Amino acid sequence: MADIKFEIKETIGALSESAKGWKKELNLISWNDKEPKYDIREWSPDHTKMGKGVTLTKEELENLREVLEGLNW
């Protein structure tokens, strides 16, 4: 399997932390030298290992915000 190159351009915030210290974070990440996208996934404390996640464009993140704002909590 080919190596995946990534660069965290901006750490926006942590959403949760597991007992092992891994954090689920929202970050702006450039994958394989491409345009940065918003990304939600779990990271090890030193950001060398990652879990599965979801990557969103700015438009998709804005749409997600609208969907969340429409929820009746």
C-alpha cells in the first residue's frame, strides 16, 4: 500500500478524547499535496497514527452546519 502524505494546516478543535489519549479532532488537512479539506478523525497523541475519518470540502462543512442547526435538541 502506498504511503499517504498529509499535512495538518490548521487544528480547529478536539471533539472528544479516548481513555488511551487519542483525540477525535476537526482539522484542515492537505492530503497528498492537494487542496486542504476539513477532516474529522481520531489521532494518536503525537499525530503519527490515525483512525478512519471523513473529509469535507468547505461547502460540505457549511451544509453540515446548516443540518446541525436545524436539529431539535
